[in-house]
Amino acid sequence: MKYITYIALFFSLAIFAQEDPVKQDSTQVHYMIIEGDSIPVTAVELDEVMVLPNLNFEDRDARIRYIILRRKTLKVYPYAKLAAERLEALQKRLDELERRSDKKRYAKIIQKYIEDEFSAELKKLTKTEGQILVKLIHRQTGKTTFQLIKELRSGWRAFWFNNTASLFDISLKKEFNPLVEEEDYLIEDILQRAFQNERLKRQDPAFDIDFYACVDKWSKPKSETKSKPKG
């Protein structure tokens, strides 16, 4: 859809040509030198396991809303993860270039590649998927989409994109805050469950998220949080 074009333009700045993935093994081999002999010692790195609460919904409608949110979150998370990876690599590559003209030429190559490869797919996102993507971009990069566009292009272009997006109830300045917004907590819950069952590849957020503090606030039924009338 046309109203998601501004996000596609952001990706045209943030992502560059895909590199061959590097396979990594969580098993590290260390060597002990004993009287001239190298003895391999294998150490297995174990990831921290998060204990997730049981899902409890007030009613059928709440369950359906969660299922719809899960479908949309699982769809757009890979884009936010890719943005974080490419932004980091982009910054490293630009730091290696000394001349401003070389940096500008490199940026144009990136933009052309993304316009050819990713824009059409991103434009297929719905309005609500775009809203979730903006939040997840902030989760993965630590910066709002507005800030990223401003840094990579210009303040005027960021202002224009944000005004255009606001017509479709999307703010490029939106942050991801699961301790303040219940929908963000549900998105975080969806991500954590998807990481554990390996439906999504885990990527740590750009800032600390106290998931259990969010659980304490949002997981209790609303009927329990309401004060009972006196008398």
C-alpha cells in the first residue's frame, strides 16, 4: 500500500546488499598446553532460559486480538532485525571511507539496491503492521524511525515523512515501551515465545527490557487490579 512507502524509503537508507551469512557454532574449543601437547577442551555456551507465564485472556475477543497481533508481529519482526544488522554494518563501512564523495556514492548504491529488492515487499504491509514495525525498529536499533531518517537524510525529510505517516495514524517517533503500553508488552511476550520455540531468530534489543516487571504489571486480570468499593 502507498502509505507504507515512507518505511520502504527508510530501508533504502538503512540496508545494503546482503552478505553471505557466517555460520557460527555456540561450541567453543579451547586448548590447554601440557608439556608441549595441545589438548582441546570443549565448553558449551548455554543461553539463559526465560520462564514465560501462562497466557490468560479475559474473553474470546482478547484472545483473538492477541492471535492477530502475533501474526502481524511475526511478519514484521524480521524487517526490524534486518534494519539493526544493516545499520551496524553500514556505519562500519562508512567509517572506513574517508572522502565524503565516496560515502555519498556508496549511499546511492545502497538506496538503488533496496528500491529494487525490498520496497515492493514493504509496501504490502498494512497500516497496523506498519505501526508495529516502527515500534520494533526502535526496539532493535534504540532509535525511532524519525531519528534514523533525520540522521541518514535530513531533518526536513524526516519531518515530511512523519507528517505523511500521521495521516494514516502512524508516528515515526513512536518508541517501544512494554512497561508503559500494554500492546508493547504483548508484542514482547510474542517475541520471547517465538525466540524460545525457534520460530524467530533471537536478536537482543538495543536497550534493557525488564520483562518480568512488565509481566507483574500487565499479566494480572483487570478485575483484580480494580479497587473494591467500600462498605
